[in-house]
Amino acid sequence: LTGKNLLKTIMRKFLPVSEALLEMIVIHLPSPVVAQKYRVENLYEGPKNDEAAIAIRNCNEEGPLVLYVSKMVVTSDYRFYAFGRVFSGTVKTGQKVRIMGANFVYGKKEDLFVKSIQRTVLM
């Protein structure tokens, strides 16, 4: 190894980026239990005193499922993998969920779908 490749190899050994990034996240970002108490105002548009808002605020795994899907990936057989973060509740295979699209307005049924979770993978 010479030049740039040598420098990259040395830097990977000296400062592994994945470990450094994970450590920075753990040290500097608040835990979900702490953060969701003040972030619920931004995370949930419904009434702030209903069951879902209270469950989000308390990170209640026994509460209703509230999940934010951040990425959808289409498979070769035209199925979707949804990558998301759970704010309250527990995700289970076979569970029926309400999917609120980008144009959903609280209290209306437009851009609202009910589907079953086909498969659950923890990453």
C-alpha cells in the first residue's frame, strides 16, 4: 500500500468511523425516554392529551403503536420493506396498522389506509 490507500488504512485503524459515530450518538443525544417528553409536540399532530400522545410522551411499549416510516424499499416481487422508528407500542407480525400518508389530516379519512404487517425484522 502506498499514498492515499495507505493513509485510509491507517485512519481506519486509528479512528474507526462507525465506532466513533455510535459513541458520539450515545454520549450526546438524549435517550428516547428523555427526548420524547419534549418532542411529542413535534411528533404528534393530534390532541396532546389523548392515548397516543401520552404513550409517545412516556415511550410506553404497552400503548398504541406509533411508528414513523422513514424509508420504503420495493422488492423484486413488488412488496415493500418499510424502515421505521417505534415511538410507542410494539410491532408484531400480522398486526393491523393504520397508515397515514403525507397528506393525512387528523380527524379525516383521506390518505388513510389499513394494512397488515407481513413480516417483522429487528435491525
